[in-house]
Amino acid sequence: MAKLFGKAKVAVDGQYLLVDQDAKLNLGGVSRNVVKGNDVYGYAEEAMEATVDISFYLDANTNLDTLNSISDSTVTFQADTGQTYVLAHAFSTVPVELGANAKGGKATLKLAAPTAVQV
């Protein structure tokens, strides 16, 4: 039986985060938007950034200010199925979101970069 993707490890500049199972990678590339009027005429292409969205656990060593100020960083996304993607020149897109009722101190982090390259 084949092994399927179930979890990921995510590192920012070599520092691994305590990632929950909610890790998402979007490779980016091209988005095709429908162009229509009275009929559907076709599509227009638009460049899309690569993104990583994760839920992670906050511990005493986690510095939220550092995570909020991520810019020009290297993000590594390692799937448990063996694929590894690197997002160079990555940056955080929104401030870290921390829930007061989050079990285990869970927070969310959203990152973006021009591309994601499989290594």
C-alpha cells in the first residue's frame, strides 16, 4: 500500500517550528482567471506566489516578533512522503495569529515567496 502525505516539517532559516497537522503548501505559478462578458471569452493569466500556511505550537522559545518580521528568509517544507520544497526570499504575509482558547498554545503563520522549488 502506498504511503500518502500526512504531515510536514517546516523550517524558517533552519529553525524548525512545532508544526501541527495543518501544514499547507501552494507551489504558486500561474492563476487563470475567466474573462467573460455576454459569453466566456477565455482566460487571463496572473502570476501567483508560492505560500506556506501552518498551525504551530507556541512554546517558551518562540519569539512572535521574530516570526512577524520574517523577510528574505529561506523556508523549507518537508513532506513525510519524501518531497522537500524550498521557498527562497520568503516573508510573512500577516501577523502571527494566536488563539487564547487554542489547545497547547496553537498559532498560525502565513508565508509567501516568489517560487517553491523541489530539491
